[in-house]
Amino acid sequence: MAILAITGRMTPQMASTPRLPGEQSGVGERSPARRILDERFARGELDADQYREHLRVLGE
């Protein structure tokens, strides 16, 4: 942020949205429902069969 304080301008890197490794950007970005589903699966709230069924229902 020092660049912003000195120049008053944002660089393209500063304006970009931070993403987790493996996340896509732009076209094809995951929906909020898909992100929640992925998080629930990662926490162990859903088993693989439940996860796949929910993906099917979401159409992803």
C-alpha cells in the first residue's frame, strides 16, 4: 500500500481480488453455492457421495 500512499494510484496488482490457490478467476468462477459446498466438504461435513450429489443438483 506504500505505492498508493506515495502516488495516490492503485497498481493492477493492488486492484486484483486475492484468490486461494486453485481458484479460478474471471470466466468460470465458482458460484457462492459451490464455494459453500466446497467448504463443507473440506470440513468433513459431507462425504464424497453427498458432495457429488450436491454438485449434480447445482449442475456443476
